[in-house]
Amino acid sequence: MKLSSALHNKDWLKPVFGVTIIFILCILFSPESSKGSIIFLKFDNLTNVLRQVSEIGIISIGMTFVIIAGGIDLSVGSVLALSATLTAFGIMDWQLGFTFTIILALFSGASTGFINGAVTAFGKMQSFIATLAMMTAARGFALFISDNNSRNIGFGENAAPDSFRIFTDSFAGIPLPVFIFVAVTIAFNILLQKTRFGRYVFAIGSNENASKLAGLKVNRIRIYTFVVAGLLSALAGIIHTAQLLQGNPNDGVGFELDAIAAVVIGGTSLMGGKGSISGTFAGVLIIGLLSNILGLHGIQKDFQLMLKGVIIIAAVFIQGNSMNYEWKKLFTKRS
Amino acid sequence: MLSFSEISKSYSGNEVLHDVSFDIDYGEITALVGENGAGKSTLMKVLSGVIKEYTGKIIVGNEVREFNSPREAELAGISIIHQELNLIEDLTIAENIFLGREPVTKFGLLDFEKLYEDADEILRGFEFPFSSKTKVSDLNVGWQQIVEIARVFSIDSRIIIMDEPTSALTESEIRILFEKIKILKNQGKAIIFISHRLEEVFELADEIVVLSNGCFVGKFKNEQIIKSELISKMIGKKHYETQRTINDIENEILLNVDGVDVYNKKKIISGVNFKLKKGEILGLAGLLGSGKSEFLKFLYGKKSYLFTGTIELKGKKIIPKYPHCSIDENVYYISKDRKRDGILTGMNITENSTISVLQNYVKYGCLNKKMERQEVNAEAEFLNIKMNSLQQPIETLSGGNQQKVLLGRGLLTDPELLLLDEPTRGIDVGAKEEIYNILMELASEGISLIISSSEIPELLRICDRILVFSRGKQRAVFNTSETNGEEILQFAFMED
């Protein structure tokens, strides 16, 4: 009784609860090593889960802002590819050095985000369409820059500086991308929960008309949400390049759908006005944990994908969030 | 004969129809008149099966009938033409006219030839200049209205209800419509005609039924009643004392509106002239669509219309452009449509209250939620908002309490001028009283208010002066103590 009322009052508790359940299931169903220890719980395995989800995770944080504000961003995968390409070319061919390469990559994300937002807000266009166009265009731009080739990264004279290796380094046994993911989660959770901007994001997602009448500069706020999404996608692109030591303009296909899935599993409503960063963090972990445990059992990608489809629906139903609400509305209308 | 017998209907405790009984004869045109909210539309919704829950009886012929849907009513020979058009814009005129009753060939396919032939036949009767193959979206609103009417003509209805059918039509279109209505009458059909344009009522109707505050006032033969008499019947017997005296007001002028005409492609509001003093409550009276709501939206900058004339706020010329600019000038507006333009669904009472003033609570870049809660708490206490906690989602409150939260949202911005559009719309009687008292208290604290309302008694009670709009024009300004409901209504019904 106490638990269910606690879950009712604090929306963000639901996904945390979900992660805990999945975590326990993973322990129960984990294969055992020859010495009898639980492979899933090994430190290396757990950090590996976090490392694998860090890119999608960072993108999902940005996607959460856009979706709470009542939009959607389909261009995140392409922006990742553009940023990855710029990173590889910046550090190898153009010899921009560590700092300027990263600034360039982040700038590409911020400007694509700005364009997404401006077209949506001032062009009075649905963000689905505006970002669909950017999804195509950003990918095209990445292919144009790279002349349709991926760029490998090497180190040394006239190549990448050693400082670029930092992204593959580990600290206290934990890879840097994991630290970045966690730091981004904490920082953007504060931005969403504790600042004026965060409150405004909820408000315009909940009721754009009312927000405008209450004196909010709705267009500006909407653009910022897309800039956040673009910026974080570009950050994910830098990490992507550094981990693979390659900038590939064809990478990141389908990332937008993985990110949307994580956000939705985390309890954020596609109708806007409702959601949380902690939920998205949990959503990302749920997806990561499940593919990890399936991988440990040697289950192939095809089956994993099918199961992921089922998990998305199940997670949303169990949480009884917006989707479920829509269903309820549908049924009450009928009767 | 069609009879209404003791029809009553309430919405959440508010009685909107009270024991309404009268008869309507076939072969006659009956006009239904009354103020906004008198219950005309509700009564017609009861008759046409839109409203299913009511008490009393509807007797058609000698049978008591109950309709569960508009479709059932239509099959029983009762058709309604709504004020809002019900056409499917992407279909052709013919497809709309015969929607759900399309002729089919013996193979079960649509018989387009017959469809368009039959439709053209009906349209000819309306001197319709387009082929029935025209898409409805290509027509202007006037012709769309005629299509809607043609649809009803094609059904063999015995009772035809028209809710303000002429509001979007031009003079020549109205002539054609009236001719058709007279033909229908001669065919022995019963026509029920709702209109705010009393001139039309007197031109067309045989019988005039007056409703007031949900009650049946009387049924009169056209020849036996004149316009001013009709209007005084509509206002009813109730008498309202104003609770305001001119002495309450300081003399400093806050807002000076001088010769303002407002344009949205064409002129939509004209000749607005008034001075609003500090701590004064000005009422805007008028029928639906008279321009009173539009004027408030314009003044707040909800829509940035072009205008001529001058508007001075605190002696400074202003051009209303955006809500956030108006808020900076200490002007705040609350819409009549709470759900669409007011509440932030899914967000709690605190968040809903402070959305316009978040800058006041920023400390080290973050919101100081404790300070926020304290201020909202004080405001909620002043407004007497009934709630379980400040964390409660706003949509779980009653209409009256939602309205109080929105009022609180405005008050937190420290306004000097409050623009309220129908501030007591859809809220129960008790909450209405509370809101009246709150508004008068605010005025005594020096806030000026402009209140637009369709309920004249409400304006008479709480306003110092009342400005009357009709057809987009300012017609008169009265001191509340020197006027009465009848006089205001006379001006509200004024035509060019």
C-alpha cells in the first residue's frame, strides 16, 4: 500500500523501481562462471553495460527536453554522424587540435539544433517534419565533408594528439564516457528540475497557448530545447569517434528511435508536459541491462531486437503512463 | 404538433433549463429568443438528441419521444443546423449533402451520376452558382452555410431547427435563405429559428418564444409584440442592486482609450472610447460575437492586430503586441477558455501560479522552491482556494478553484490592470460569489479591472461603469447606478 502510493506521488520513482526489478532479474538469470560466481555482477561487466549505453544515453537526455516540450527530434542520429565526421576530419586532416575540434563538433550540433528549433517555432511546422528534413540533410552534409568515406584516427606527428586518447581511458576502472554520461545526467536533471528554463519546458509542453498568455517567450524556449538535443547528440558523436577511433558518416542510423524508446520507457509522455531525466536514465539502463543479459547468454541480435519491441510496450503499460492513459480514454469514449 | 413538457436540465448543480413547457405548430415559423445562457441552445440540443439526460417529456404528434443521438432524431424527422458548421471540407458539396445516404448502383458501387444530379437539383433551388462537384473547402463560409441548409432540405424532416443560421451570411444570401424557409413553412413543416438579430425575427417569425434564465417566459404572436417589449421580457423580472458606489474610486486615470478601431484584414472593432480610473471596474456587455472578447485580446496583445486611434497607459502611449510586453506594463489577462488558454495540465498548483513570475525566485541560477511555495500559499489563502495540497495537479480542482489559481497567477505579477474575459464562466454559484467579492476587493486596493461578461446581472452587480458593444461597435457607456438591464440589452441588440 505504502509502496503503491509512493509510486503514485513520485512519477520518477516508477522507472527507478523498474530498473531495480530488471537488475534483480538479471542477477537471477545470469550465467555462472566456472568458479560459480555470477558473471553479470562482475565489475567489468557492469561498467561495460554503462559504457555501451553512454552514447544513446546522452542523446536520450537531450531528446527528453524536446519531448517534454511537446516535440520530437528525428535528426539526432544524423547529427551524431555529422559530429563524428567533423571530429575525425578536424583532428586528422585539418589539424585543429583537441580543443578546437571539440568546439567545432559541438557547434555543429548546436547549429543543427537551432535550425530544427527555428523551423519548428517560426515556420509553424511540426517538429516531426522539420527534424525529418534535418535527419536527411545532416547525413548528407556528413557524407559531403567526408566524400562518402569513413576517416580512421591515428596518433602521432601530423595525426591526432595524444590528448585525444582520454575518451578511451578509464579512471578507477570506469571508462571516461561513463563519467560523461553520468555528469550529463546530473547536470541536465538540475537544469530540468531546478531552473526557470526547465519549468518553462514543462509549461510549453503542457499548454502552449496558456504559456504564451502567461508571458512566456514560447518560440525561444522551444528553440533552446532543440539546441540542447543537438548539442548532446554532437557530444555523443565525439565520444563515438574516440571510442571507435573512426569517424563514419554512415553511423548513428536508427539512434533516434533507440533514444525515443528510452525516453518513453522512462515515463515521459509523447504528448508533452510530463517526464523526467531520472526516468530517461532508468529507461536507458533498462535497455542496456536487457541486451547485456541476453548477450551473456549468447542470444543473437535478431532475437534481441524482437524482445526489445516487446519490452518497450510492456514497460509503458506497466508504468501506466501517458500511453496507458490514452488507451483508457479510448475505452471510456467507446462505452 | 410538437410539445415540450416540463423540460429541466442541470449541469453539475447549475440548472440551465427549468420546467420549460410550450407547443410548436406545423406550418409555422417559431423564433426562439433570449439572452446568452438563457437556455435556447440547450433546449434545442435536448430536442435533437445531443443531450440525453434531462427530465420532462418531448411529445411529437401524440407520442412521447426520447432520442439517444442526433441520428435517431433525424430519422424521426427532426433536423438541426448548428451554428458551427458540420461539413467535411475535403468532400464535394454533393457528397456532403448525401453523406450516409449516398445512392448506389445495383452492383453496390456509388452512383455518382445520380448523386450529382440530385444534388444539383437541390442546389438549383438555392440559386447556387457552383456545381455540386465543387469541394466544400473552396466555398466561403456563407455558401458553406447554404450547403448545410441544403443538406437538411434534402432530408424529409418535419421539424427543422436553425441555430443562428444567418450570422455568417451576406444580405443577398439571407434573402435566398428566407425565401426557402417560407417555402418549407408552406409545405407544412415546423421551423424553429434561433437568432440574436431581432429584425430578422420580426421579419420571419409567426410566433416568438422567449426564454430567460432557463425559464419559459411566454409565447407571443409576431404582430402582438414590439421590439422593446420583447427585450424587457428577455431580461426577466430579477432586479440587481449594484454593490459599487462611484465614491470608491480615486481620480487618477490609468488607461485612456481614444477613438480606437481595430483591424484584422477588415475592421473588427470600431469607435472604442473610454477612460479607466485607478481602482475602477469597467464592464463590457454585449452578445456573443459583439467584439467584447476580441477587444480584450487585442488590448493584451494576444493577437497583434492593426489599429488606429491612441491607447495611453499611465499617460504613456502603448501598442499592444505581445503578452510578455503587456505583463511588463503591469497588465494581465485571463481568458474565458480556461482549458485551452489557462491551466497548465499535469502541473501542480504552485507551478501553475508562479509561471509568469519565476524570475522572482531565482537564486544562484536555480529556483528557490521554498520561497515559491510560501508566496503561493499566501495567495491561495487570500483567494480561499480549496485544495489538498499545493502539489495537487491543477486539473483535479473544480472549475471555480482553477479560476482562482489563474487569478492568483495574475495577481502575483502585481498588476495595475486586470483584463478578465468571462471570469465566472462555468463555475458554480458559491464560487461565483467569492470571485465577485475578490474582484471588488482588488479594486479597492487600487487595481483597475475590465470585465467582459455575457451575464448582464453580474456586470450590474460589480461594475462601476458598463460599456456596451454590438456588432463590433461601442454603443454606449453607462454609470451602473444610472442604468438597468433592460437599457443595456436594448443597446446590445442594436443593429446598424
